[in-house]
Amino acid sequence: MPHTYAATMFSDESKKLQERFGSRAQYERITRSGQGEQELGLHEAEFIAARNSFYLATVTPDGWPYIQHRGGPTGFLHVLDERTLAFADYSGNKQFISVGNLATNDRFSIFLMDYPNRTRLKLIGRVRILEPGADPALETRLAPSNPRIRVERIFLLDVVGFDWNCSQHITPRYSVDELETIQPHKRQS
């Protein structure tokens, strides 16, 4: 069975360009040697649990791509099982672009970045949105530690496929916390 991510994302035009520029044979091997339906393993679960943000892509009803940054405490994107992720959605700017897009096309793409280690995990799949009260146990599991933050909805992400991407053009970036671990401040007496 084909590698789901590659089989889904490599259009006929992509394959023609891969052929033209010499990468088709390599990608054909990946596509054919895959495990079929991809399942998230321990490596993916640990990587996801260590993230405090990701980029979520959806498509408007008339075909325009839309990308939104999502952030929260480390681990706010939960791996529920080998094919399902979830996160609580909080009140934001009230534009509802992603939620509106997903109401007409439930497909998503997510980029999870580890800038210091120049690593990227790409996921594709379908979203189910749960309103508050639809699954109290899951809502409790995903609820923020701050009781003043209200969960507006829950995103359940059914992962169809994933791919680890090359690090060649990922520029290392560091959060304040990451910089603290690299170069702790020296106290002056």
C-alpha cells in the first residue's frame, strides 16, 4: 500500500516536476514502500507533546488557502491515539476564519516546528469540531490550567498522513525559555 502522505500530496503535476528535476525515483520508492494508512508512533507523539505552537492550514469555500498560528502551553496539542489529535480552542479575535472554512471543507494541514533542532512534522487529515458539553471527559482532559480561560470548542484531528521534512532551509530560532537553557543569565553580585 502507498505511503498515505505522499500518495495524497503528490499530484500528477508534482510528479511531472519531480521527474523533470530528478527526484521522482526517490519519491516513487517512498510512495510504494510506505505502510498504507499511517499511524502516529512514539517518535511523533513525543515530538507533538513537546510543541507549544503549530501552523494550521484550511481552505476557504472558494479555494483560498488560509494559515493560522495556534499556540498554548507545551503539550496543548494532545495525541489521543495513533490517528487522532485534539486541542481546546479558546476565545480569540472572533474572525472564525478557520472554523468557518472547516464547516464547508473539513481538511487540514498542520506544520509542527522545532526551530532549534531544524525539524518539521507535517500532518494532513480531517477535523471534527465539538461544541462545549459534547464530550465532557475530553473537555476536562484538554482544559487549560487557568480556570478563567473558557474553552469555546474542541478540535478533533483525524490524521490521514504525515511526513518528516528536510531541515535544509529551516532557520534555527529560539524562544526565551530555550535561550535560558542554552545560556543561563549570570547573576551579578
